[in-house]
Amino acid sequence: METRKSIGSSSSQRSSCSCRHCSCTWFVSSKSNILAVFFALLFFVSSFSIELPNGFETSEQDGVWYLSRYNTPILVAKTKERLFSLIEEHIEIIDFWRKAPTVVLEYHGPEDLKDDVLNVIQNLGIALGNGKKLKIKLRISDDYVLIEVSYGSQKLNNYASLSNLTNWKTDLSVFLKKLLDLPDVINIPHVLFIETFGNKVKYNDKISSRDLLIITSSKSIDVEILEGQKWRKLQFEFQKPADVWKLNYFDVEIQTFPESAKLFVDEQYIGETPLVVKLKGGIHTLEIKSFRYKTIKKSIYIDSKQSLKYDLEKLEDGILNLSLNISEATITIDDRVYKTLNGKLSVGLNPGIHNITVEAKNRETSTEKVQLNPGENKNLIINLKGIIGTKDWDLLIDVQKIEDLFPISRSELILYLRDHSLICLNPIRRELCWVLKGFKDVLAVHKYDKKFLILCKDSLWLVRNKQSIPILKLSNESFITWDFDNLIFATNSGKLYKLSKITLKTLWIRKGHPILQILFDENLLFMLDVYRNIYCYNVKTMELIWKKHLKDAMTIYVNNGKLYVVLGKYLTILEDISGREIKRIEFFEPVEKLIILKDAIFIVLKDRIESLNNGKLINRKDEKVLSDENNIYLIDNKKIKIYFSKNGKLDSKEVELSEIIMDVKTTNECSIILVCNSGKLVKIFGANGY
């Protein structure tokens, strides 16, 4: 770096101009020379004409002149003329930045690669400011990096020849040089000049590899240097005025094993190892990062040229444990493919983000992104949805012996035989789980924790470890309605039994009119009795909130704060908390029932199913109508038509079997089980079915 004398001192009356294009000299103490000084300055200013590149500007503040680049001071001087002189003396630096392109960066990619991208841009002399958009996309797949760069209408990518984790920055640099028409060899100036005429200066040293040149007319100077978040004060003494003082930097060589680790000094990204960095004397914070290796962070003291070597400690792999809701599937983790036959997979993986794809027959593909930390043992459950209308499983049984069937889960199906036996099957593996005998008039079966509740006409049983235990036994009465989730059971004599969810013991028994229907909605309990009275209770206190008599009330439904009551050709809508009538709708024929899906309500009539939300129709003849929370099923002979909501619109899928459908059972998994005349049971997926 060129050194220069200051423009004067307290003992000198003479100063020489440092302009390259003139050799003028003036004496500022003589009045007779004031005019000469004026014309010399006039000549200097008028003859000085430099076109500043984009992003550069000159400004004056508190009597000091600055040359700034995007609001960052580059040159500082006391007068405008002196600033222009410094600019001209270092015209090579200004000229470099004039030719350098200025872009607006739009980055899409992993956050931990952004510093590398900015470093590549900086090393090419590309300025970030106002200009054309430079779009950089990065994707990591296993040990490869996919690059796509666009600038204006031009675009380049490496899809034909992928980059690896070692050379991708070189490939990115080549793309940028081509798109921005940059030379092969680029030497970027790293010089920052500050000139002071007092005895204090502040220096915000954001880039530690830059030199600092201070020109001063004082014998001593206090320098405050911003290091990280703190200002450090330094004081320097000069042998004589007008000395040129250069802040000392030392070459520090940093090596790591393995190489290509990211180096940060005082929280500023420097580059990749091995490298030599210029550091000013004093304490610095060193941070070394490398993918799959433990980060090193320490403080070092620099007072001379040094060579530092660090061995990086490899991070322990993590373990990912996958559990699926099906047995057979193909699992792709990043670029590696695995097969599972039992719905489980445990695999050791490097720390970081991994892309997981799971595929299976008749199932929608599932994709997940998982962050795995060093040494972490992570469990991940993935439930694959069935493709609407496809078959999950089929099972051949003797239908002549079957009285009823109760779907519990995908792997648990309970058959109730005419000989009063209960058989639990796994239809996937076609295995017999257990058999229990002696259950007369079974009404329902419910999975309770890992046990089963068996509700018969006059008794309630708990099945645990293949053993049956009586919970309730009735005398001269029978169960007519129930709610397993809340463990409330109603009898034809008007009794209401409430059981404890912990002990299954009876908490209370209430007597009243026989109950036809029980419904729950959060903290409200609704009941319809045989005399068409509707009751609303507080679930916690069992305090009656309201009671309403509606003649001809047949069934009740609750949804989103409203109670829907079917009364022949009428549908009455009540406010659930008060019982106040909101609306009454009349139809030309009796309402058979309501179907409440997640995003719509439908009224089932003799020849159609009508949407209460938008009036859309589903035409029907004699088809049997079933539903779950996501689907409406129309079953007729060998055909089944599934209606479901897709992007806010009603869509459908038709399935035709080769056999006649005798009966249908809905499941809790948004699917149905068809009982065919051949004795075959077939499970068909609905929307969002499992």
C-alpha cells in the first residue's frame, strides 16, 4: 500500500498538494498568497471529474467529507478537495468497483449454505444493492448439490452433471462468471483509508482482512476499533508530526483436518480451510464449522505471525425409528431405498436434515422432512392414506355362521357368531387373535385402552387378557342407546348409567323417561326421550340447562353450536346452548336422516341427497346410504359410489365388484367393509381412509 505524508503540521507553514495531475504548492500563512490558493483550488476542482460507480456517493457531515458505498464509509477527509484527491490517488480501487456488477440477490436454499453463497459473490466482486435480480437456488440430495442460477433472461444449472459438497462453490463461481460476463482472474482491493485532522478516530472494522491507514498531523492519536459488539481503545505515539501510521496485521494460517471447514473470526465469515487470514493484534474469537463434525469455538491471542492446526471431531450418527400403519412399504431416505415387511425401520443417519418418502400399494405417497441431531434416537410415525376406492384387504368367511361384525381397527375385526361366540381376527395377517363364548345378544363392541367393552342386550363386559369380566348386569330391562366415549348407557326403563373412565365403576344412576338418543358436544349432553322431549345438560354438573318438547321429533344431530332435529318433512335448527329456534326448513317428503361431514351437512331424502350448505344434489334411487366424517357411500347391488369433498367441491369415485353386496359396515378409519354373497369381506378406502 502506498504511504503518504499529511497535509501539514503545527511547525510547518508549507504543504504540498498530493494531486497526481498537478504539482501546485501554496503557503497558507501569507495573505498575499490567498488569491493564488483560491485559483489553485479552483483549478483543482474544475479539472477533477470522476464518474463514481453505482452505489457510490460523496457527502458532508459535521465538517467532514465521506466517500460511501451503500452508506458504508470508504474514504474520509476534512475537505471536499482532499476527498477528491484521495479518490484520484486510488482511482484503481474506484475503477474496479465501477466495473463490478451490482445485483439484487434472491436466494432459495439451505440456510447453512447462505454464508458460502455470499462468500462466492464477494470474492467475485459482485456488489449487492440496486440492480438486476440474481436468483440462486440450491438443493442438497445426499452428497450432491443441485445448482440453478438465473440472471435476467439467462439461466444455468448443473442438472446434467451434479456438484458434490466439495466443489459446488467452484461450479457456482463458474456459472456467475458466465452469466455476469466476469473475467477469469479477479483481484478485489481490500483497503480502507481514514484521514483525521484531530487526535481521535473511530474505525468500524467489519471486515478483518482490510488494512487501516491513518494520516494525521497530531503527535498522538486515540483509535477506537469496533470488534464484534464492543469498542476497543488504542493509543499511538508518533516520533514526529505528519508520520504515516499503519495498523499492524499478522498473517495467521489456519489448517483443519478434514479440510474445507468454514472459518468465522469475530462472528464474521472468512472462508474455507486451509487459508491464511490477516488478523490485527489482540484477542479474537475463532469458530470452525464443518458438516457432520463438532463445531470448534475458542478465543485466541494474536501478536505475531502464527500457524494453527485443528483436528475436527466427527459427530455421532443419529438413529431414526420409523413406524408405519401398514406392513409392506418402500422407504426412501435421501437417495437410499429400504424395504419393510413389518411396518418398522430403524436406520443410522448422519446428523442433519433428511428427506423421507414412503410408498405402498393402494396408498398415497407420504413425504416428510426430518431434522436429526448427533446421537439422537428419534421415533417417527407415518400413516399412509389409502387411495379412494381401492381395496385394503379381503377375507373369506362363512357368512351363514355370522350374526354381526364389528370393525375395531385395521388389524382387528370382531365377528359375532350365531352360536354366541366372539372371534377377534387380524384380517391383514389372516390370524386368529382370540375366541370368547357365551355372549348373548351382542349390541356393540368398543376398544377401551388395550381392552374391549362388550355391550349385550342386558349386560356390559370387559375383555382383558382374553378373559371376560362383568361390569353391568340388568334385570328386567335392556340397553337401547349408549355413548362409549363418555361411558353413558341408557335403558328402556328410563335409567341412565354413568361409569368411571378409570375404574369402570358406576358413578351415578338417573331415572326418567326412556331415552332414544344421546349426543355430546364438548361440555353439553343432549338426550331425546320416547315422549319427544329434548334435554340439554351440563356434562360436568349434570345440571339441566334447558328442556324442549318437539312433537314428531325423530332424531337429533349436533354440529358447530347448533342442534338439528328431524321432524318428518321438517328440519328444525336450534341454538345448542339455549334451545332457541333458529330456523325451520320444510321439504316435500320425509327426511330420512342427516349426514354431517367435516365441511358440509347433507339431508337424505327418498330420491336425492341435498346439501344444506349450497343446495347441491346427489341423485339416488334405492341405494343404501352410509357415511363417516369424510365420505358418503351409496351402495346398490354390485356397485358402491363414494362422495367426498375435494378442494371445496364434491367429487365422487365409483367401485364395481364382481359379487353382490349383502351388507356394509363403516369403520373408524374412513373406510367401509363390504359383506359379499360369496362370503368374502372386502375393505374399501374412502377419502382420508387408513
